[in-house]
Amino acid sequence: MTRLYEDDAELYDIAFDWDISAEADWLVERLQATTVLEPGCGGGRMLEALADRGCQVVGIDRSPRMVEISRRRLGARGEVFEADMTHFDLGRTFDGAVCPINTLLHLSPAELGRHLHWTARHLERRARYLVQVGLVEAGQEPFAGSHWEASRGETSVKVDWVDEELDVVQGVSRQRSRIEVLAGPRAGEIVEEVHEMTAWTPATWAGAIEASPFELVATYDGGTSGEWPRVDATATGGLLWHELAL
């Protein structure tokens, strides 16, 4: 686990706390679920948004700091447990599940297989699992990256997240995150890390789903503000949502 998800979890939570209201509305419509599980829930912003829309939510994360932030954010509106998304047992099942912002890219292919196995065991028959996983083309060059600023209270940050290396053949993406604190108690600090992630093509992603208990029902493009049009399963892009079903 990297420093960004543990020691500096508060900065991560500020950096990734943009408005997800429209996305949460769309997810609730697609899920048609009363009880929702979020593996790798981080600071709980999606859990909070789903709870605000009437869902009974449960999240898991292996970072104690992220679990603490999620519990503080949710209060009595949901439950959050410290658990590894590649092997967990909550002793109950759910009507649906979500996993946004490319969280699953942090898993190796073998880890993804285990994750899908354990998630399936926690879902009711015909439940939907909506996952956001970007897919790349064969021969694709590294992404130019994303750059933005965010703030909460006295703290303001500048964020740069870029691909340093992309090897589609090996299925590896090496990405660098850099968070510079512009204002607040930690002004002047810079948190910079490299993240080893999996690069999936439409073909390798389809193969991983076929080897799991799930089937791929639909793919949606989340790259258009306020719209999630259905696209072909061979589509590529960094903001694709995949609807999986048992």
C-alpha cells in the first residue's frame, strides 16, 4: 500500500472530492438496488452519495486511514470494514455493487480474478456490479495525464497524475501521482509516488470477465459530462463503466 492511501489519505480525499452527484444518480438507476457494496471504497464519497439516494451501503478498504475517513463521513448512514478486496467475507449478500475511478487497475490479473470471485459470493443472483475500468489500445502511447486543483477548508492542492510508462503487451502501466499542497497547514509539502497498475485492452478485459463468475452486460462511456452512452465492448478510454451481472 502506498503512502498516498495511508499516511496521506486525507490529502487524497481532498484531491479526489469532486462533484459526483450526476454519476451517483446514473449508478442508482442502473443498479436498481436497495443494498450496495463498494469494494475499495477509499474515503467513502461514493458511499455517501449512494446513501443520500436511499441505498443501504457497505464499504471495504484495506487502508485503516481510509476506513476511518469513510466512517467519519458516513456516520450512521452506512458501514465500512477494513478488509482486502481480493479475499473478504462479510457474511451477507447485496443487491448490487460499485467500484469507481479505476480502483481495479491497482490489482494484478490474478488479484482481479480473486476479487471477482469473492465479490460474486456477496451478490444476489441477477445483481449488477458496475466497475469503472479504463481500457487501452494495442500500441497506444502513454496518456498525457490529468491535472487539476482542489480545496477543502484551509487546504488547497494541485494534482498531477500521469502515465510514466505503458506496456500494453505486458499489461503494465506505471503512473506517477504528485500532490502539491498550495495552502493550509501543510502548505509547501509535495507528495509524489509511482503506482504499478495493470493495463487492460478490450480483449484481455473480456477474457478476465469470461474467466470469472460474471458476464459483461454492457459498457458505457463516462467521458461525456452528464451522459453515459452505451458503447461497444471493444471501446477504449480512461472513463469506461462496465456493467457485470451474475
